[in-house]
Amino acid sequence: MLARVGVCATLTFLGAIGAAQLWTAHAQSGYPNRPVTLVVPYPAGGTADLLCRFAADKASSNLAGQVVVENRPGGAGGRVGTEAVLRAPPDGYTLLCAAQLTFSVTHLLFSKASFDPRALEPVSVLATYPLILIARADLPFDRLQDLIAYAQVNPGKINYGHQGKGQTGHLLGELLMLRGQFRMTEIPYRGSAPAINDLLAGNIDLVPDYLLANKANIDAGKLKLLATGSRDRLKDYPRVATIAETLPGVYADTWMAVAAPPGTPTEITKKVSEAIRQGFQQSELRARILALEADPLASTPQEMRELIRQSLETWGPVVEAAKIVVE
């Protein structure tokens, strides 16, 4: 009798598992059947936000479901929005659109934090764009090698501003000093805008930043483009050398990418990735992204994993050598 009850209980349990698996499979096959939220952990506006909105628009069209952008800024490096996605259910209805460093070195920068974005499921790297090194217009150097030569015999006399501790501009400044064996004085700001304002006023010497936000001032002669972090010279500035022409092997770019909460089924991440890829292959959208001085990519999840690995390989040693910690 007991054996018969045990068998019945086991069959009931197995039946429940099977029903749950069937329900999960059905839910995934019908995905999405309600709006998807794409969390952007930065304020609206700018290249980063625009790329995320392009992704949401194309994913909406190709998934036949609404993808809504929600800007949720706050915390160093967009920590508030990132943490919200990490805690979200792994059902594909809450996604993150964030910058490169979020996925690669956050665990090093926030060593005392309880969250680790490496657990996020990669979906797609949307586009890449290089960092540039810009200087005040009257800086008496036109080439990076001349600035380095001066800084090597005048340690600390050149200063550079950046967007904040642990941001790409900060890391590039530290990388330049490590590889060029010179010292600058670091001046942190809360975002690019105040750093650029001080650069325009001539209060600081350099800022590692991005081209789109500074192109007008460069073209007007209000700022000097000293070098680019791209692998090739920029088409609009063929006379400006890359950083690697002075410091071989030093490249600096960033990218925006979409990821899902830990444990999100592969079927869902692949489906979203393919929807974004289809949209980003359209010639009209590619032209709009190129106009932002960015290169459209729309990678697969596996390609995104490789780019995360490369980013960690580039910036991890810089974080550790410079002992950068964000509280």
C-alpha cells in the first residue's frame, strides 16, 4: 500500500515538473506577449541613450512586441539601473542597455559591492565608438608624443580631467601614463560636461572623451584633437594620429550593449539578439549610427562574451595597477 502511494506521489511530482516545463516552453515560444522594458542606467540624450533607443525600436518591430526604454540613472557607473536588472525575473521582460565597463570591470571597481554584473546574460553589442584625447586650444603641443616627452621631464605639470572615477576617460588617462611612463595630475568631475567646460575655459589641459559631443568645438578651433583611440585615423581628421602610433598596442573604445538578468533562457536572449541584428542591418539605421561617429555591430551573445573578455583584458590591469576603487 505504502509503495503504491509512493509511486503515485512520484508520478504526481513528475507530472508537475513536466507541466511546468511545458508552460515555460510555451511562455518562451510566445515571447514577448507583453511589453519589454529596456533599462538605460543613464540620463536621456547622448550617444549611449540614442543607441539604446535604436535597439528598442528595431527590437519592437522584429519581435512584434513593444520594447519601452526606461532611463534609470543614479549611482556611479549607472549602478541603480544595473542593480534593478540584476534583480529582475529572468523572463526577458526586463533588459539592460549599458556601456562596456558595466560588463567587464565593475566587479573590480566596486570591490566592496554585493552585486556583480558578470552574472548578466549577454544579448548584443550594439555599436562601438573610440575615445579621443582633446586638449585646450592653446596647449603648446600638437602631437601626443610631444606632450609625453614634456610630461616625462615635468611630472604632474600636465593635468587631465575625466567624467568620474572608474569611467573610460579616467582609465584611458591611467593607461596612457602606465604605457608612456609619465605622470599627469588627475582632476575628476561629475560627468563630461563640467570637464569640457573647464577645458574650454583653459582651466585644465586634457580630457579623454568622445568625438560626437566635442566635434563642433574641435571644428571651430575651440578644442584641439590630440589623438584618437581608434585603430585607424578618423576619416574626418586624417592628420590626427592614433594613440597607437605613439604607444603601440594602445587602443581605446567603448560600446553599448544589451544584456538580460542572470538565468534568462538562451532561447530568449538569442531571439532578442536576432531582432536587434535584423534592425541594425538596415542601411538607413546604419547611416544614422555612422553619423554618431559610431560603428554599428549588433553582435551575437557569444560575440558579446568575447568583447567582454577583451575589455577585461584591456582595462582590468589598469584598474589594478592604478588601484582604482569606486565607493
